[in-house]
Amino acid sequence: MKDRLPGGISIMKQLLTGNEAAAEAAIQAGCRYYYGYPITPQNELINYMSTRMPEVGGAFIQAESEIAAISMVHGSAAAGGRAMTSSSSPGISLKQEGISYLAGSELPCVIVNIQRGGPGLGDISASQADYFQAVKGGGHGDYHTIVLAPCSVQEMADLVYDAFDLADKYRNPVIILGDAQVGQLMEPVEFHKKPKKNLPAKSWALTGAEGRKKNVIKSFYPVKGQLEEFNAHLQRKYRTIEEHEVRYEAINIHKADVILVAYGTSARICKEVVKKSQQYKFKVGMVRPVTLWPFPKEIIRKVSERVECILTVEMSAGQMVEDVKLAVEGRCPVHFYGRTGGGVPTSLEIIRKIVEIVPDNRAANTLLQLAAVK
Amino acid sequence: MTTTLTAPKEQSCTLLAPGHTACTGCGEALAAKLVLGAAGTNIIVTDATGCLEVFTTKFPQSSWEVPFIHSLFENSAAVASGVEVALKALGRQNEAKVIAQGGDGGTADIGLQALSGMLERGHDILYVCYDNEAYMNTGVQRSGLTPFDCMTTTSPCGEFSWGNKHNKKDMPSIAAAHGIPYVATASVAFPKDIENKVKKALSITGPKYMQIHSPCPLGWRSKPQLTIQVARLAVQTGLYPIFEIENGKVTKVRKVTTPKTPVEEYLKIQGRFAHLFKSPKGKEEIQKIQEIADRNIEKYGLA
């Protein structure tokens, strides 16, 4: 069967929500153990899995709580399976103890957070207020999870697919940090069959000990000095991840006066600003972190050496901006524009903010006037 | 011509004020209104996340004409425990009765641990579970109280499944096993019965558990105007036994009809069971559901 129509249009494309794309990508990546619990706005994912998992002979369980779901992931990952769970902000809060144990036990798994507004029950619209929780730990102890931030349905599929490889490669939990918009919007998506990577065998898994030494999976090191030694090992692993796994998208960074830094849904809006600015010869560039941890410090440090200023745009009260500032280390001013509680920044608001921070820029002013008229 | 409408000056006649955003024919809204009406104003209510909480408390408005606190999803019983012990410590326990509320998911799944603690410690609290048999607020996912073979978005029917493959969790028995003074089931089809049971429960000191069958037209795919009829058929067929358990003993039951009403009568008016009527094999499944009803009738002496 041909997979292209005349004109090169792929017939393999499907119209799916980000949530469904995440589920399908997980299945194509070999995930056969999915444990979910209802919470808006990620329900499409659990619904999709409930139908799709039996078709591929996998396990779908709707757990009795988020804690049970992450603990089932713990069990399946320990048995050597590719396991996933998903939830949204309040549910992810409940999973934090489990995530810390997974990191401490070095168990690979994928956790999808389709962020909604907080704190507390908040609301069900898109938000990016769980950045700190995902990137700085969330649970207790010195640990890191790899955090991937998709900004489209296609990227959701690609990153979920890669997440399982990253998890297995480093024996570490990977978090997909989406939001209600990326999770629920529908876009065409294609599932690329990728060549199998040469991943380490799971010789540590709990699979029965007939004829070999038993495996033990734990995160408890009560003998003095043992935990420090283990933590040093974790830190070495995290440095390796920081060296090798940073991903970002850079647009127009070489000639820009102002650089926008944004991820996920905010980044889509910032792209619009960059596009508009080109029409009016106003030099706005953009760095979009794809990995939030490891954070693309190096590229942000580099651009900070030559731009007038950096503007970080988030759907939060200002969280990632702290990491941008740490990367910039005072080389240029770092500004922030954010909306919370379901508020989504518009391109006009972002342009206004740019004019505010670079008031003498004629091109920016022209752009603002034109954008405002439209 | 313009007509000016003025709001009546006297207080709303119901303690769950109108204007909330429940769906047409919502059984849970009706049940909550009846519970509050019977309990009166000297109460403090907690409510877990769920339909009831969402449709009554859209910020900055509230339908609750009584003191109200929203807990998380999993801890209505624990928050109520805190309220109850604080009232005792302040010497104000006679001023208000505490009522904890949750849906079936918030009670039988994620909230079971907190509920068990509340029942075990003997708090003077009435816990009310509004049982609409799935997570309706998030789009009809199965819960521990979803009935056998029922179709939900996470227990789909098809080649591999007839819907929910597990039996409805016997929550009233779990509650009764804690050795608490009062356990009751009720149905929105019998409003007077709900009111009497709430009044009786509140007259008893200690932990009480009440579970009210509350049809959800959206999730059950039944006609909104049939909510009461659907609820009544659940009771009449024996699928939702109505009883009271006092100090471990069944003291009162509502009898089913004679002759027996077959479960088909209940199942066929709900879209969530429609798949059972589409193939000959579905008949075997309906027979299994009939056996559940028969077991209930025998267990509680409903005939």
C-alpha cells in the first residue's frame, strides 16, 4: 500500500487529540502497562487506553487512586515492563511520593502531566504552573526526572515515543509536561516507526530467580555512608543526562535584539510573535526548551551575551524564568510575562510587553500599532 | 411590554439554592437537596471533589445555604473528622452536626481509606455517598460502585468486553463491618425515606453511613424525565436493595414487587446497558445480572 497521496500528503496521518496521540505513541513504543485514574483534562488518554490496550494484549487498569496508579507503574517497571501513567496537576501531586521512590529505585517509566490551573482544585484550563514540581523534584530527596515539554500533537507523539527509550537508557522516570491545550487540541499526527535503539538489557528486573541470583529493587540505604555513595552515583548519572540529552528549538537567534524563551502552549504563541516581527524587520528570536530538565542552559547563556534582553513567557506566575536567570547569570536583563488561572497570553500582549522593555525600538512600536489595528 | 421580576424576600425554601448547574434530571442534585432539607441549618457539610461540588460551587457563587467546605477528592471523611474534633475541643459540638459527602468514586475508591479511618475512630459524623455509579464529572469513567456489565468510557464494550467486568463493591457491608451504629441505603425514587433516614441518622451519636442511589441521565444515557422511574426500577428489581443496618443487624428493608420485576425492565431504558440487547449472547449477560438481583433479594429478604 502506498503511504503517500499525490502531492506527498501522507495517508498515515490521523487526526487525534494530544492525549490520544500520547496514548498511541506509548503503545507503539512498546508500552503494555498503563494505569490511569480519571481527572480532567487528561481523560481522553485513559479512555483511549481502555479500548486500545486489550487490542494489543496489554494491561489497562483504572486504579482506585493516583497513588495506586503510580504504584502499579512501580511494580510493572520493576518487573521489566514499559509502564506509563497519566494525570493532571492535582493527581500528579498525589503521585509525588511514588515518583521519588521510582527515581530512588532507578526504575524507568513515563508519567504524563496534562497541567491545569492551581493551586488546590484550581480549574481545568491550560496552565504551566507545575514547572517547579516537575523540574525541581516535586517529591522528596535529591533526584531528577527527565522532563519533556511538547508544544504540538505531533511533538507529543514523538516525545512520548522517545521518553520510553530515555527512561530505559538511564533507568530513570521521564515526565511529559503538557497542558490542557496541548492535551485536548486536535491536530494531524503521524506515528513514525523508528529503528530500535541499542538499549541495555534489564538484567536488574524482578523476573523470578530460578538458576540465577535474586534481584532486589529498593531505595532504602540505612547503613551509614551507603546512601551518600548511592546519591553520588545518581548525581553522576544526572550529569551524563545533562551532557547528552538537552533538546531545544532555536528560531532567529543570530540576529535578534530580543529573545523569547517559552515552552509548550506559550511557545506556540511566541512563535506567532516571532513570525509577525519578521514582516516588520523587528528582530525577535526565540529559544524553546524541549527538555525542561536537563534545561538548555548553554544556548540561553550564549544568546544572552549578545541580545538586548530576554523575555520569558509562561502560563504561570513565573517559574521557568528562574532557570533562565540562572543560565544568563546577569549577562543581560531577563523579563517575564505570564498569565495564570487559565489565562493564555496573546501575541499582542507579548508584543506590548516587548515594547515596554525596549521602549525606544521603533520597529517594535510599529509592530504594536499594526497588531493593535488588526 | 417589560416585566420586572423581583426575587422573593424570604430565604430560599431549599438549603441547596437553585441556580446551580446540574444537568436536567440530575438525581444527585435532588438527593443532596433532600439530605439538606432533612438535616436543617445547624450543620457543617464537607464535600469531596465531584459533580456535586462542581455544579454547586462555581466561584464566586455557591448553592450551599449551610456552612460548607470543599475537601480534596480523597478526604471528605478526614476533613469532616477534623471539623468534628475541633468542634469538640472548642466545646461547641452541640451547635452543629457534621455531614461528610462524596460521590461513589470519592467514597468507594480514592476516599475509602479516609472513610474507614473516620468510621473506625467513631467520629460523630453522618457520611453520605451519592451513588451515581461512575465518575460523571470527568466524563463517565467506571468506579468501584459501577454495576456489572455497565458500559463506561473506561469499561467499553466490544470484542473483548461486555463493559464493567467487576461486581459493584458492597460499600454498605464494608461500612457496617466497622461496627458502626447506623448504615442505610436509599434512593431518590423514595424522597420521604431519604428524609426519614437522614433525621434518624442525625439522632444517633457516632459514625453513620448512608448511600443514596442517584441516577445520572448523562452517564446512564437515560431520559432526564425518567430519573425517578429508573431509580424506582433499580429498587423494585432488587438490583439496588434498600435497607437499614443498626449495630450490625439488618433492621428494615423495602420489599420488591410481587410478582418479581425482571431486570430487563430496568436495563432497557438505559443506554449504558444497550449493548446487552444487541446480540443473543447478551441474554446470558442479562441472566447474570438477574442472578445478582436474586441474590440481593435473598440476602436482605426483599421478597
